[in-house]
Amino acid sequence: MTAGNGDEPGSPVRMAVLIMAHAHPEQVGRLVERLSAPFVDIYLHIDRRTESGPFLSALGGRPGCTVLPDRDRVGVLWGGFSVVQAILNLVRTARRGSPAAERFCLLSGADYPARPIHAIAREMAGDVEYIDVEQKLDPKGSRFCDTTIQHHHLGNFRLFNPRTSPSGHLVTWGAMLGGMLPRLRQPATDLYRGSCWWALTRTAIDEILALIARQPGELAWFRKAVVPDELVFPSFVMATSRRDRVWRDPVDRGVLSEPDEGRRLGSHFIRWGGGISPEILTERDHDAILASGAPFIRKVDPAASRALLDALDAAAGRGPADAILSESQGCRPASSRARQAEPGIHNR
């Protein structure tokens, strides 16, 4: 895989920032405030299993922000296809609502900008697809990552999902049952594993949505995959004309263990500690974050990460240009935005 890593950044590009939120409304409000700029449109998905009221209160009518209506909200289960469905609802809403946006950035409510938004937007003007594509999967391979696509995943059912099941025994039983159900068909699309969080160009987004519209069975295959949010966009972006512009880690990680200090993966700085979720970043990660050059960081906590967030805000130094908000009418349901037709693409 070849990719341009460092095209010379230009002037700020118009961005649509998509946020997946399920907790910490005040932190989400802080995130939206830091992202606000005349060239940024923000779209927020609030987990259907979460009360939306506290989030709307925290947003306080901030300009430039669209909250997905209830009909497009999804009750998200960790590791299940519901994550992908929520992301697609955000992508389709943003594509219609922001016809001038040239870059689409996917964040969670636990992410944060590492740099001033103007600096991020200038980098986003480059000819790079900022998504971490770790490895190509082999449906007949013996690596652990390969075996995860060879059987059915039952984590879409609350009883078998490790985050919602009332019993660890049910989770184990569900995994054993899924392991006994081999996948009889593999998708025609080559499968890649990578990051769920990304910053893609409009061209890549258009081609991915067109692929899904032409071959709905390709997307349907991922409904029974393990952690499909780490498969769908890495796989589909590698099936587009943009595959040679995918971000590339300048360090060959094939023989290296994950660095203790964390590293940049596509659009995000992340520190893994060996668990199923990234480590919470704190002030001690500050220097490594800046050295990575990543536009965004993951994962932060309102309390544990407060000193880090304050330091990043201070370094961003929101000047007069940053304080100018867009002339839109504040956080509102997506239905109030003008909609742009999507020929050949089936919208929800």
C-alpha cells in the first residue's frame, strides 16, 4: 500500500465533523466549542439508549451543529453492526447537509482536537485519506485477526454482548455458538482491518456510498462480523480509487510492539495498553501528542484528562478568527437543513 503522507497543506478546507456521543454531555459541549469555525459543519449522533436532553442543554444552541433526529438515532452496542449503522446515518446526513464540505472527519465524544482547528483544516486540504489501515485479512488464514471473519458474531444481541450481557457465561456461550457457525460466503471486497475513526475526502465518501448502493450485499455481510466498525471503512476505502492515497505510518510496525507512549493512527493519536479500549490520555501524554502531529486525540475523560485538555486549549489560543462562528442557526435537527439529492444512493 502506497500513500502520500505529507502533501503541502494549503488554506483551510471546508470540513464536516461527525461525532458519535453516548456519555459526558458537558465534554461533548466542550468538544463542539473547540471545533467551531466558519468552515466547519458539525453533526452529532446521540446514542438512542441515552437521553438527548442533557446533550442539547450542554450544546446551548451553538452555531454550526446539527443533531440527528430520533429516527436516525441508533442504540449502539459495542462491537456490533449498530456502530456502523450510526456512522452511516451521520455520513449520509452530512453529505446532504454540507454540499461544499470536502473533508469528513469521524470522531467520538471521547476525542478532542490536538491542534488549532485552522491548522487541522489546512492539513485536511492535502491529498491524503487519513485512516489507519493496519492489515489485509485472509478468510482462510490462521492469524487471530483472520479467524474473526471466519465465523458468525452474535454480539448484536444484548444477551451475548460483553458490554450489555447480564452474565459472562452468556458472553462465553455466545462466542462458542458463533464459532460453530462458519461463514459460508465471503464478500467480493477484499477485507482490511484498521481504525474506526478517520478523516476522508468527499471523493472517498462518495465512492464508498456508491459501492454500498450498487452492492448492498457487501455491507450486509458485515452485520455478523466481529467489531465491523474496524472493517467496513478500511475495507471499502481500499476498494475505491483513493486506495493509493491512504495514510501510511512512516514506521514499519510489522515487527514492533505497540509503543508505550502511544502513536498516530491516521487522524488520531491513540495509546493502547493491551485492552479492548484505548488508554485514557492525561497530561503526561502531552509531549507525545504534539510530537505525533495528529490532528485529533483519543481517548479523553472529562476529569482524568482535564489538565491535558486545558493545555491543548491554551496552546490552540483561540484568536479572533476562531471566535467567528458560522451564520447557521445553531444546533438543530437535521431535517431543518437543506437536503441534496444523492443519485443512485439509497438514503435512510
